[in-house]
Amino acid sequence: MEVIKIEGGRPLKGTVRIDSAKNSTVALIPAAILADSSVILEGVPQIVDVEHLGMMIEQLNGKYEIDNDELTIDPTHLINTPLVEGAVNKLRASYYFMGALLGKFKEAVIGMPGGCYLGPRPIDLHLKGFEALGATITQEAGSIHLKAEKLTGAKIYLDFASVGATINIMLAAVKAEGMTVIENAAKEPEIIDLANLLNGMGANIKGAGTGEIRIQGVTELHGTRHAIIPDRIEAGTYITLAAVAGDEVKIDNIIPHHLEALIAKLREMGVDIEVHTDHVIVRGRKEMKAVDFKTSTYPGLATDLQQPLVTLLTQATGVGMVTDTIYSDRFKNCFELNKMGANIKVQGNSAIVQGPSKLSGARVKATDLRAGASLVIAGLIADGVTEIGNTYHIDRGYSNIEDKLNNIGAKVWREDVTE
Ligand code: EPZ
């Protein structure tokens, strides 16, 4: 089994350059098949999820070529093929092919998606949106079959401002006849990035980033070139990491506006953050005051950052409570942190963190992508060596993590160990 090993206690200094957004890229790749000619995505992150989506493009007889960080998708000879096993089960974002294939071919057969277990993750809002546009949906043998004689624009109200449902409905609606209005839509920056790509392909989408998105259907979409936005979650992870373990760390190639909630909370704790147009400088390893955190949909504090923030709270003075209003079971990292000497109690969808705690290296396991990040941060300040298993979770969302950390003075390496 491969593990990531970290020798803790080394103060970090230097620059980390943030990659393009995973949660945008995994929507843009399926969206590209809606075009009748090649789509070029600039700045594609080198993460495993991108490889798996590429496999699905090729399963559909599309062409998929990465040259450095530029990804060209050629959907000219696409064939509507059921995506029911293999790569489709590796990540949750596979389900964006439901909306994209429905939008392009009016039919899709997709296996149930994979991804991190964070509590029940239904897709009822996605399916409700597809039905509103005219699709009939059947489920057989673990896959979902969507089919529509015609896709007609509709007014769709989302009971919850779901990122995935908003994206999937946009993908199915761009070529529907007439106007689709998504109400209580998600406002995440990745939604705006997708709308910008689709509009660059000839779609007619207004209001992305607000709670009401209006999509006037068009008959065809053409190729385009699109630069992907920076990853606000990777950025927030490294900012939090720098607050815990950094002497002085520059987190570069970011959009600080996307991180306002995080920056405000860290300043409340007494973290020294200098904000510039496309980067921040964090001077960490200082006395911090524990505060409470509550996640919410954008522009609130991102649920994807609560697990790294729990690690930060273990180093702050006092008791901090982290409440995740988005997922009901996203605290498994707390039990691993306690093995390292943290003092965290998990109650329902909250974690109560008493700090500061002296952390020691231990053998721990990443239970999901961001849990892995929280353990990496803990390892950077723990006494001795920390060994983190299930590295595949971390590699899904953090490209070249050991290079990025070793370049700022950490000591991180991978090893194969017997189970
Ligand atoms: C996206 O997941 C992100 N994933 C998640 O990031 C992120 O945590 C989440 O948005 C919230 O910001 C990608 O973009 C690939 P949701 P998604 O639909 O779309 C409930 C990471 O670490 N819900 O906004 O699945 C659902 O159960 C990942 O990068 C329904 O009830 O999130 C959850 O409680 C983890 N019915 C809540 O909404 C539905 O049909 C948030 O889900 C859909 C969602």
C-alpha cells in the first residue's frame, strides 16, 4: 500500500502556486462534448479525476489530448455510448455526463457515480430538473437511463442550492427549446466558470453566480478556448496550512474574492494574512484564538475547507466548534487527528475542538479527499513522522502535493508499505 510520510516541525517558507479548479474542470470536460468541434481548456490540473473523465470521453469515441496543461477535447465523432462501468464509478462528477449526453443526444445511460462518502449524497434534484425539461428516467442494474423525445425549457426550483444539480441542469438545458430558469441555483464560482465556457461555445446563459440562472436554448454549440479559474479549495487548504505551519508563505495564482469567508474567519483567529490582487501572504505559527466555524453554500464558508480548519483549531487556544450544514458525515478525519494527540469531540454534524494540542506523528488514514488534506496539515506540525494511508483520496484533488510542500521546506515523501 502506498503511503505519504511527513517529518513534522519544519517551518515553511516560500511560494505555492495554485492550480486550476478541480470542481470546475470536472464540469467543463463533460460540457465540452456539447460542442460540434474541438474545445480547448487551458490550465487543466494534473489530478486523477481528470484522467478518469478523459477515459469516459474516449469511451464515447471522443478525442482527448493533454499537452502540458492544455486539454483539447474533440467531440466531432462522438457516439452516444452507455457509461456504466470503469471510470464512471471512480468519481461523483461522472454524473455530469447525464446532463451533457441528454443535452446533446436526448439520451444517456450512466452508472451510479463514485466519489467521497460524506453522508447520503442523493441526486434527486438533478433528476427532478431533467424531468422538468422533458426527460423520462428509469433505473436498472445500478445505472440510470434518461431519454427525451424533446427537451423544452422549464422553470425549475431547487429545494437546495445544489452545485451538482445546478450544473447538470445547465448542461441539459443549453440546447433545449425555449427558456429555462433555475431558481435557488448554486452561486459557486465554478458555476460562473461553466457558464462562461458554454457562452463561449455559443450558449445564451445569464445570471450565473446569482440565485436565478436563465438559459435560452440554442440549436448548436461550437468549439472554443477557455482558461479555467484557480482552485479556491486548494488555495484555502494551503492558506490554512500556512497559518498552522508557515513562517511566511505566499499562495499565488488565486482569486482572493473567492476566499472572503475563510480570510475573515482566519483574521478573527488572529492569523496574519496579507491580501493582494492574485495572491496572499500568510505569516503563521503564531498564537491563535479559537473561533466557531459554520459551513454554508457560497459565498459562505466552503464545506470543503472545514476539515483543514479543524486541524487549524487544534493549534488555537480555547474551544472552537465546527458545524457542517452541507454534509452530515464529514468528520471522520477527527478520529485520525485524535490518534495524533488532538482533543476533538464529534457530535452529529459538529466537531468541538479543544486546543492547543501537541500533535505527534502516527499511522493515519485519509477517509476522503479533504480529510486527507487535514491530516497532511497535522503531519507538518506533529513531532516525528506521520504516515498517511489511502493516498488516492489526496491525489484526486491536490496535484503534486509533495513537490509543492517540499519546495517550501517541508519533508514529504511516498513509500510502499505492507498493509
Ligand atoms: C460539489 O458536490 C463539490 N464536488 C463538493 O466538493 C462540494 O463539497 C459540494 O459541491 C458543496 O460545495 C464537485 O464539484 C465535484 P451539492 P455536489 O449538490 O455537487 C444534497 C470536494 O471535496 N443534495 O451542492 O455533490 C447533498 O446530499 C467535493 O471537492 C441533495 O439532497 O454538492 C449534500 O448534502 C466533496 N440532492 C448537499 O446537497 C441532490 O440532488 C450538497 O450537495 C443533490 C445534492
